[in-house]
Amino acid sequence: LDDLYQDGEVTVALDSKLSPVDNADRYYKKYQKGRQGLSLLQRRLESSELEMSRLDEIAAALEADADSAQMRYADELTALLRLKASQQAGTTIKPPRAPYRTYTLSTGLTVYVGRDGSDNDDTTFKHIKPYELWFHASQCPGSHVGLKFPNKSFAPSKMEIEETAAIAAWFSKARKNKLAPVNYTQRKYVRKPRKAKAGLVTIEREKTVMVEPQEPSAQ
């Protein structure tokens, strides 16, 4: 074939067992897979760069005023201590117990999954920031789930929202369903009714996505 990018020709290997149409289809699928993989890698790079910028911000704040920074970034610092403790066998670091489990999306973003009852409340109102997204299986008991953002201006992709919703569906009574509706909204629109039992909240401005419950990879 003529090379579309420079003078000359390019040879394309074909599978003799396949028809011309099937060969073309095979190459198209490889192209689609490669393009999706490149898009995913670019998103992971973007998320990592934003996370590094956030860590640099925390480090600078600690150096300028450690006491103030420890209060301002208490959740982030505690999460870093938990990560360090999990990575170092025999470490003496004993961070506070987390009311949530932590998972990572394919793009590198972090997801918090409340354990149960009062842990759900603590996860939602103490560890998910008002501008971050909150998820819960619709009309079904389940964990409170939060999608953590690298910064306040971050905009999650459709894929990241659906992956998080699939995790929320997995940690609910809808786990065995083929498809499950999951509500999500910014955490600032989640309210705790007065005298409501542990884990019970009301939400506003929610959107709903249909997903297949998906067990997240273990941390």
C-alpha cells in the first residue's frame, strides 16, 4: 500500500486464513484497542501530575507552618501514613483506623468505600470533600462511595464515573444484579437528617447511571 505519511510503500501482513474483510476488521480492532490504551495512559499521566502537584503543595505548606498544615491536610496526611504502613512490612507506623476501604480506578484516581453504618457517615462527611462526587446504589442498602479528586477544578470523565458507580453497585445489595442504577452527586448535596439512623442520608441534584456491579481490584 502507499505510505500515507511519507514517500514509498508499506507492507501490511495478512492472515491467509481470513478473508480481506476479516483482515481489515482485525486491524481495525487492534487500532481501537491501541487508541483506547493510549487514552487511558494519557489520563493516568494527567492524574499523576495533578497528584504530584497536590503533594508539592502539601509539602510546601508543612515547611511553612507545620501545625497549620497538619490541620488543613489532615485527611491527606493520614491517607499517606496508611499507604506507607501498608507498603512497609514490619513498620511501626500505626495510623488511625480508616472508616473506609481504598481502591484505585484504571486511570489512577482513588475511591473511598465506607465500611458500614457510622463508618459510612464518617466517610461521607469527614473524608469526602464537598466538591468531590458521592455515589450510592439507588433504592438499595449499600456503602457510601466517594470519588477523590486531585484538586477542586478536576472534572472526572464518563468512564471514571461509571467505574466508580460499578464499585458502589458491588458494595450494595444489588451486587448480584446484571445491571443496577447508581445515584451520584457532589458531596455538598448530601445531607444527614436530624436523628436519622447511621448511614441514612438524603441527596439533591443527583444523577443516575446504570452499571454492571464490578468487584474492584484488591489494594
